[in-house]
Amino acid sequence: MQRASPTIPPALAEAIRRTFGYTSLRPLQAEAMNAALEGRDALVVLATGAGKSLCYQAPALLRDGLTVVVSPLISLMKDQADGLAGNGVPAAMLTSAQDAPERRAVRERIARRQLRLLFVSPERLLLDGFFQELMVSGMSSLVIDEAHCISHWGHDFRPEYRQIGALRRSHPELPVQAYTATATPAVREDIARELCLQAAVIVVGSSDRPNLTYRFQPRGDTFSQVLAVIRRHPEQAGIVYCLRRKDVESLAKDLAAAGVRALPYHAGLAPEVREKHQDAFVQERVDVIVATVAFGMGIDRSDVRFVVHASLPKGIEQYSQESGRAGRDGLSAECVMLYSAADYHGWKALMTRGAEEGDPADAARASAELDASLARLSQMLTFAGGAVCRHRFLAEHFGEVWPNRGVPPGCGACDVCLGELAPTQDAKVVAQKILSCVVRCEQRYGAAHVADVLRGADTERLRRAGHDQLSTHGLLRGHEAREIRHWIDQLVALEHLRVTNGEYPTLFLSKSGVEVMRGERPVELFSLPKLSKSARARTTAASAAGLSPEVAGADAELFERLRALRRRLAQEKAVPPYLIFNDRTLAELAARRPATPAEFRQIKGVGDRKAEELGAVFLTEINYGRGT
Ligand code: ADP
Ligand code: ZN
């Protein structure tokens, strides 16, 4: 039986309703908020989009004194401070991006105890005397956002984060709450130890992101595959990740030529250009950013409706981080990965070169690190090529027990569970042919060679090896090399085939592979997907405009008009559009069509301040907007 979730004090519930316009809490938010109200240390691990900010923002409204939030990025701080100010909460940030008079004004407000929340960078917190200044001004709680930055094991280690621990040690009476979306146990332990958390309340949610739909496809024609995804999301925000800068440039150009509002982003562009493109995306002047993984940290546009990986990411953690930038507002979003075994070798070459170019004195460490990177990479390929529920695979990778295990129809939000992959007829025979061909090739050749033998290729290389004479030569004649490779990838993912780690990776059979070959073990394989058709049908059925089922009743035309209005207001106020209202709120407005200020106030995400400021203009648009 499920445990009832704990309640929060009525005064807090009322403050949340009035300020943020929410009448219910998401899972585990109550636990985190109660810990904050009780002044306890806490470590809160909740997936992206699960609503961490509210957990520390809301209690700060009630508690005496100032809540100081440490955050690694100015853009994140600015969004939160602006968002709170928009909801009528006295909040500010103090960063290097402000000029001296602005900073002075904020410090005055701190000294006068006029603020409830203050956002600062770790560098600022560590400045001589500043912490003391905060203590004197009534700081009553310290929140560490993106707390995984404190850990070497995390993906964005920040040395300044480490030094926060020392401040904490000299003020054990100050409650500290750490928030992160990164759930690995090593990172969690690091955070608790470095911050000297005492008798901490530990709140850990599922890392699963139920609103994301995952689709993995072997890469054929990158451009048309990417375009197919973009066409499923007209005028919606998306990110396309490429491996190399030159891929970014050419794809961005091709997409623009096809009429997509797209811009490139990578570390090779001048800083001003990068900033300009990032701003255009945040301000909704472009829909799509084509980028290397340099893009994303600090992009708090919460209405990203799709993320495409045009090649295999470096590891599962990275994949989850990068794809996780989709759907932060909790509405449905799509994550598509295009992969090929060639990406594995591309990465491997890069990593190997990187390791060789390092300091020779460090050779032993570099070689150990290289092995670890390669292991992560091959895990990633296994994930991509396999036909296991994507949600389940990710959850289990992060150490969770997947409740849906083996129960059809599964998660309902990945290509596997949605039945979009075409099962291969005679999978058993196909697998047997492939496995026996690997054996005939004496388990000394790689996937490309084995695929050539199977499709009956007539090449110099095969003749030289005498492999045109093998009994398995041409056993899969009539199938494209791409398709045979796809099956081989799946057999690797299912661990029936293994790959050696040497310079020329070769295939060999595992114990289970031998059993499959002998027909003693069942096997399921999938053929190359017929691209985009089924995906399109399902996406449009579920959501005309990226709306999740709960708001699918929304009038798509009205939703678009409200988006346009939001864009206009955002420009006037010089804030990002989602700070006006997020998509979920717009969708609910479009679905419920409030007619009076009182009805408007009932919409999720409408607090007192916004009801007063924005009610009239939105009500006008909803009730009289058509045809004007
Ligand atoms: P995180 O920091 O965990 O990634 P956010 O704090 O940015 O997530 O929250 C994601 C979205 O969910 C935001 O748009 C936020 O306003 C919304 N949200 C948070 N809590 C609630 C709630 N209790 N009810 C409705 N929406 C919520
Ligand atoms: Zn699934």
C-alpha cells in the first residue's frame, strides 16, 4: 500500500496558493518543505522538472530571516530572482553581472532585512567577510542548488563549491539544504560529507521523467531524420546535439534553408555570437538550437519540446543530462537519439588520442581513465542498440527498481513500449545466421566484416580472407548492410555477442550467444524502423501542441494566441517568456477558458500578483481575442 504523503502546515499551503497559484504539491515536495520549516539539514534529490525550487522558495516565505541560495550559474539565479519578483516576493541576486550601484542597492536591502531570498554564486559567498555580513543580517538558512557541483564524481565539478564546506563547519548552527537531480550514491555521499550535513533529512525521488518519450533510431540520413522530428513539433522549442562543430554548422545551415528557425551554438563561435544565439533561443526568436554539448548548462527554457542527439552521446549519465533539458515544465516532450556503431569508434579515437596527449608521468592514471570512459561508452551503445524499455533501462542504471518490470504495455512513453519498433519475423533464424557467421569468421572479425559476409558482398577483402567461400556467405542476401549492423548491435546489447576492446574491435559469442545459436534460447530482434510515420500519428493523437494528456483538451488555436501574447509581454518587460506563465499554465487557460478574474485566479500557476497584473490582458485575449 502506498504511504499517504505528509501534509504541510496550512499557513504554508495558503502561501503557496497565493504566491505561486498551486493548490497541490508534487511527490516529496512536502517532505522537503517540512524539513526546511523545521530548520533541519536536508539532502533532496529530485529529477529535473520535479519542482525543487518551490521546496526552498515556499518555506522561505514563512521562516524568519533570510534564505540564501547558492547557484552555479547567473542565468539560473536571474530566472529565479525575476520569477519570484514577478510573483511579488522580495528576492534578489548578487552577481558579477551586475554593476556596482546595483550591487550596492542589493546589499542595502540585505542589511535592512528587506529580502526573503537571496541568490549568490559560490565565489561571492566566499568573498572575504561576506558570509559574516549575511549572518549579521539574519541569514537563517543556506540552500545549495545543483549541489552535485561539489562532487568530483558529478559531471560539473566546481572547486569553489568545495570551500562552502569550510564555511558550514564554522557555523554548524546554520541549517543547510542541498538540492540536486543527480542521484548516484557516490555523489550523494560526497555532498553530505563535504557540507557536514547533520542528522539530515534525506529525500530521494525517482529519477524517471515520465513526461519524456524516448525514441532511438539507427542513423541513416541525418538531415531528414532530424527534420522529421522538427516537423512533428512546429514552432516549438528544440535542441539538436551534434558531436563536432562542423556538423553543427552544416546542419544548422541546412535546417535554416529548409525554413526552420534554427541557429548554431558551439565553443568555436565568438562569445558575443554565442550569447546572441542563446538569447534568441531564450527569447523565443528562434525555435531550434543546433549545438555541441557546450550548449545547455544554464539554459532554463523550460518549454523545450524535443531534444535530438544526432550521434551517440559519451555515456548514459551525459545522455540523461542532455536529453533531460526537454520538458522541464512537466509537459510531454520527445527525446530522439540517432546513433550508429561508427559513433562508438569516433568517440573511441578521440578519447584514445586525448589520453595519449596527456603528461607521460600520468600515463597509468590516464590509461585507467580511458578504460573507464570506454566502458561508459560501450554501455551507452548497449543502451542505444538494445530494445529494452528506455525508461526502465535508465531507472535501473541509476539504481532504481523499475516497478513496471515486464508488465505490458510498459511505460507508454518509449519506442519499445509504444510498439513502434518493427519486430523481425524469424528473429530466431536471423540471430542464428549472424551468430554462426561470427563463429565461421573464427571470432576474429568486426561487425562490418561479418555484415559483408552475410549480405554476400563480393569484395577484395572478403576474397583475400577466403570468406567468400564460407557457408554463411550470402545467408542474409537481400538485406542492407545497415539492417544487418542493426541486428548485430542488438545482439551486442542483449549480450549474446561481445566486443573485444582492442584497436580493431572483434566480435565473439558469449555463453548465452552459444545457446541462441543452438536454438536453446529465445531471442527477439527488431528491424529498422519505418521512420517517423507511426511516431507522427502517436504524437499528434496525444498532443496537438506538445500538450500532455491532462491538458489535451486545450484549444490549439487559442494556445498559440496566448503564446504570442506571452511573447509580446515578455518583450515589453524584458524577461524570458516562460517567466510570464509556463506552457502548462497557458495550456490550462486554453482548455478552461476562464471568463472572470475569479476563474482566472483558479488556474494552476496564477498567484495573486499575476492575477492582478496579467488577468485583464489575458482575459481579453481569451474572450475577445479571436478576430481582432
Ligand atoms: P527542478 O528545479 O526540480 O528542475 P523546477 O523547480 O524548475 O524543477 O519546477 C519545474 C516546473 O514545475 C516549474 O514550472 C514549476 O513552477 C512547476 N511546479 C513546481 N511545483 C509545482 C506544483 N506543486 N504544482 C504545479 N507546478 C509545479
Ligand atoms: Zn518503455
